[in-house]
Amino acid sequence: MKILFVASELYPLVKTGGLADVAGSLPKALRELDKDVRVLLPAYQDVKAQLPRARTVAELEVLGQPVRLLADHVPGTAIPLWLLDAPHWFDRPGNPYLAPDGNPWPDNDERFAALCWAGLQIALDRAGLGWRPDVVHGNDWQTGLIPALLSLEPQRPATVFTIHNLAYQGIFPAASLEKLRIPKALWHPEGLEFHHQISFIKGGIVYADRINTVSPTYAREIQTPRFGCGLEGVLKMRSERLSGILNGIDIDKWNPATDPWLPQPYDRDSLDDKGVNKRALQARFGLPQEPIIPLIAFIGRLVSQKGVDLILKALPGLLELPLQFVFLGSGDSDYEHGLLYWSRRHPDKVAVHIGYDETLSHQIEAGADLFLMPSRFEPCGLNQMYSQRYGTIPVVHRTGGLADTVEDALPDRLPRATGLGFDQTETGALQEAVKRGWLLYSQPDLWRTLQRNGMDKDFSWRRSAEEYCRLYRKAIADRRHA
Ligand code: ADP
């Protein structure tokens, strides 16, 4: 199977969010399953600087402009990487989407339409590369025009479109239609038109043979007004073609047995050693080194999506219990100040590190007993998976990927449970779930069962890649029968 994977970011070359992790991991996992996967990415200034040996393999015309395709490999792999080299669109420093003033680049419509038109030429083997994919896999709005443009081509490959973040949709004025060379056949309310504007993401949602998002629960949630960002109707219309596939995690980097940043590595059979990491974490944050007080952690962006306001409201009640809290994150200054306030009031119970610190995030995952994730919505989420791998029990709002990856420790499900969940985004519900965790912690045998259940779970990219292969096959079959 030949797959053209198109994305606007890819770790380690360029990253603003989870999409980069997926683009950096999924093609690798697909290749390990012997798939012929090749990647198309814009040649941003920083990307070109990291790949000085990339050589020109094609010269194309896109939106009336001469552009080049450069060829190299995804770093550390044998996966062919094509870079769309169009200096007037991509030779800019910093964030791939935002100008230095924090606003979107004013020509983002052209920049990503160019990526889509180049993707189309490769997909139809019109770029002179001598390679024709069976499936084109686009990701997020930046690639949304590819399925739309390909839909007008009789000899096209199958198309798959993945939504990593529905909140970003690529909406542009209708006046850009001509400039972007969007065919009239695509311009109607059941096509690219969204409230009289052009919607790139609708191109993926309406025209791809198969659509998916990064968890099964989020795939259902986005068909409702609460989570659908105005697209719930069109998503519902295509619900038979819409599914969810959980992201994997890097199980080598996140492995408590080999993690170089841990004071004391451990595995499922040496969980007592996890206590050494807890002591070290307590010491680092000046918390009393009490082994029997449950230590609860939070790592993430301090924004409303992550439910930080809920935590702040729940803290006064929770601080009446013998618990310790460690927070790592940065974001809205109100939330930062709120957390710092509690750490000043209860320095023996609440510790806060404002900032981004990867090493510390590993040490917290290893040292904590419980991990809080009360996100309002969570397409997939990573930390709840890292936590389970580190024998740290997640306490989650049952939404999106959190609902799909954490088995709640309800009385009848204890033998399989891996964490605690709650349904309502309310202070009381969060407090109740933490209290349940606190009670379980006082039952060491049960606690060990929960820890090992989580540590035994398969969060590998291999599992996800196998599901993507099934999805590709379905898309190819749909295409054939269309
Ligand atoms: P999102 O992509 O919505 O921010 P995810 O849970 O999917 O949330 O991924 C966020 C990733 O970034 C996780 O790996 C998390 O550990 C990491 N992260 C977030 N904030 C910090 C921080 N302050 N320090 C270290 N790692 C962080």
C-alpha cells in the first residue's frame, strides 16, 4: 500500500501541537508495517535549515507561481520526505501559522492552498516523481482542500482526512476563491462554503472517503452542538464514514524502566522503587517526604480547556484531606496566579512550577500517585497515557480520549480498572473522584492492581498504525465502489 501523508507540522522538524507528534510517529509505525509511506511538508525556513542536504527533485507551478519539491528523509528514518519549497510563502522564521505579532499570516489561505495543490499534483503523479499513492492522508484544515480538489479527478487515489483539532477550521473570505483557483463545482453550502466563507476543513469533512479523529468518543462528541464548533451537522451527515483512532505514545521515551531522567527507574514488578521518585519529587518541591500521603499531579497548558478553573475551585475542599499537589504548566495568568496563591497559603501541600520543562514532566509522572485531567474536552490527550505507563493513577473527566483510555475503578470493574473518572465538569464531581482515589490508595493490594493494569496496556503507535491501515483499506474500497 502506498500512502501520501500530508501535514503542516512534523516533530522534530516543526511543532506547535499534537499534530506534529502524530506526523512524526505514525509514518514511522506504518513503515514498520511495510507500508510505502511518503510525507509532504512545507519547506519552512527552520525546516530547510535542518535539512541542508535536501535536493530539488521537481519544479511545479502552483497558483501561478513556480515552486520546487525538495527531497530528503524524515530525520532518523528511511521515510521519503518532500518539502514544498516556495520561499515567498514559507521562507519565514518562527511559528508556521502566525506572524511575529501573534496574528495569522495574512496569506495563510494561499500558503496552505498551495500545499494542497502540490499534494494534488503528487497524488496524481503529475509532479514527475514516478510514484502514485493508493491513499492520500491529510491532516487538519491546512490539507482540507486536497480531498475536495481530488474529488473532481476521475483517476484519483482514495482520501483520508484526520481531524486533530476541530476548533481550527481555516476560514477565509469568499473573495479568495479565484486567487486560490477553487473550482466553481466545489463552491456551494454542501461543499466548501461555510456561512458565505471558504472553509478548508469542510473540504476534508465533505469530500474525503474516510474521516477520522483521534479518539472514538471525540468522534461521537463532535457530532453534537456542544463539541461540534458549528460543524456538527455536516459531521453527522457523514457519520458512517467518521471514526476515531486513538493516538499512540512514544513508548521508548516514556518507559519508567529506562527513563534517564528518573532518580530511580522501575517497572511493574519493582513498583516499590517508584517511591524513591516520589521522595525525590517531594524534596525538590519542599513538600514533606511522607510516603503515605497521596501526591497528586497536573501537567499541561493552564487554559480553560484543561479544566484548571475546576481544579482551583476544588482545591479548598481537597486541601482538607491529607493530600499533596504538584502543578507544572503555563498559560493564562489568572490560572498561574491562582495556583501560586494556593502554594503560598499551603506550602506543605501545594507546589507549583510555572513553565515548560520536559525533564520535570517525566519526574512528576514517576513520582506522583495520582494524575489530574479534568479537561472540558480532550480529542485524545497524552498525559493520561503516560501516567498509566508510569503506574500513576489518572483522575479524568470522562470525555474524548480520556473516556477511551482510562477504565474507571467502579466497584464491579476493579479487576480491569486503571483510573478514576467523573462525568460532570463540576467541582463536586472532581472532588468526589479524587476522594475515591484517596480511599483506593489506602488499600495497597488494590492500588497495585490498578497500577499494573495501566502499566500493562498497549499505547504503542504500532496498534494505532494497524488501525490506520484498516481505515486506508476501507477508503480504498469506498473509492472503488463510488
Ligand atoms: P494538548 O496538546 O491539548 O496541550 P496533550 O495532553 O495532548 O494536550 O499534550 C500535551 C503534551 O505537552 C503532553 O505531553 C504534556 O506532558 C506536555 N506538556 C504540556 N505542558 C507542559 C509543561 N509545562 N512542561 C512539560 N510538558 C508539558
